[in-house]
Amino acid sequence: MTTGVLFSILLPTRQRPAILKRCLESIAATAAALQGIECVLYVDDDDDTSLGVEQPGLALTRVIGPRRTMGAMHQA
């Protein structure tokens, strides 16, 4: 079995914690191997509502910064 990250998912979010939580719950419920998934949340620095979203069993990395285009988020 391969170890490490197999999928890296960039999830930009802005003041939609319920939708973000539903997305993370879906990933956690349907993934065969959670340890192979990396979820990177790009959260605008003025969006406190999205910073507190958690999903047990799923590794989340948060990148916090100013509002950007999707291309700039990928680079960040």
C-alpha cells in the first residue's frame, strides 16, 4: 500500500462554513483512505467564520491570506 498524500484538494472558501463543513463531511464519508487526502483551505484573512471549521479524521491545512484569484491561491 502506498503511503503519503494521493490527493491534494484546494478548497477556497469565504463565509460559507456550512457548505465547507458539508463538503468536508462528504470527503470523510466517501474516501477509502483518509490518510491519502490533503485538504488545503484557502481562507480570506477577514473570514473568521471559516477558520473554525474542523473535520475529525481529515487532515486540514489552512492558508490564510488576502482575497485572491484562483491562480494566486494555487501559488500561495
